[in-house]
Amino acid sequence: MVKQAIKCMHCGSENIVRNGKRKNGVQCLLCRKCKKAFQQAYVSNGAKPEVKMMIIKMSLNGSGIRDISRVLEVSQGTVIAVLKKLKILLSTSIQNIVIMGNE
């Protein structure tokens, strides 16, 4: 039996443990260094981090929601969800910058 070295997709550490399974049977993994959970292989396109980055890049370049979903082969709901999460992250970051600037 050959063991395959799995690296954390967030920090690159090899200190990985199994962390249960998803409903679809895919193994979940947990990095002990950065404490983030991830999957070794994603089943749907919308869950892939590189697809989420492409959604953000395409929206910044002026592409519409339907255009993005058609090109990346994800649902319109996935595109909207990614953009909503981005909006929340940006608004939180801007508030922190304003608060730090007033001090």
C-alpha cells in the first residue's frame, strides 16, 4: 500500500488528519497547523477555490451573473452566493480600516 502525501491547500502543511465524510461520501480533511477543513477533491465546480476566484475576477471585469454562470458552468445561485460573501468581507474590512484610521 502506497501512502499519498496530502498537503493543506491553505498553508501547505503535511500535518493532516481525517475529519469525517460529507453527505456525498467524500472524505473531509483537517489541517492541524492552520485548523482549516478541506476536501482533497471537490465534486462540484462551485466549491473549487479557483472557480470562486474566477467568479470574483469576472465580476470585477464587468461580466454579468448569467454570463459568469454560463462560462464557468456553475449555477447563478453559486455566483450570487460568492459575490454576497465577498461583499460581507469587504464591508468588514473597510469598517476595520475606518476604525483604525480614527485612532
